[in-house]
Amino acid sequence: MTYKFENKELKIGGKSLKFDDEIKEVVEFDEFLVVRTDYYESTTNENVFGVNADGKIEWQIEKLTKLTHNGIEYDGIKEPYTAIKKLTDKTLRLINWDSTNFEIYAYSGKLKTDPMESRIGKRPW
């Protein structure tokens, strides 16, 4: 798939898609892209999107306001994502400002691993 991005615009083939914030990172999968927009001046904490080859946004990462571990409820993700890393041909890792990290499925944006696992043993932010 041929694509390029500049500022807030992603071009896939002859199609163009504009985001509300500047595009900082794009990870390519088979006929699918995962896009992370700027975290510093983000208009949303859910700044990760799945985009198909036709230039349509298929998903935006879900808002995680509360996380549970051992029956106890904790604050969820309150900050935008700072990095995305491709792990396999179907999964990637999201990393948050407070170092919370977890895996998702690239084509659906659904959680693969529990975000709380990365927080265990660390000081609360």
C-alpha cells in the first residue's frame, strides 16, 4: 500500500484523510494502517486510529476511564498515547504518557492484553 502523511493529512493512493491533530506515527499492516496523532497538543486522549486501504477510519482506540485489577477499580488512561510499536502482523503495543502499555489487535483496535498488567509494582501517577 502506498501512503504518505504530512501535518494532519494522510494520503493513501489517491485518497486523502484529514485528522484533527498532526499525524506523528503510522504503522503499516497488510492493506491497513494504524495512525497515532500528536500527544502534546492532542484534542483527544484516544489518539490512535485504524484506517483501511480506502482511507476510511475503521476504529479509534476506546476510552478507558476505569481499569480493574483483583476486584479493585483504578483510574484509567487519562493521557494521550505517545508511541505505537508493531509486534506481529496482527498486533501492536500502545504506550501511554504514564508508561502504561498494552497490546491491541491492529484490525479491530480491541484490547489483547490488560493495561493494568503494566502498572503492577509501579508507583501510581
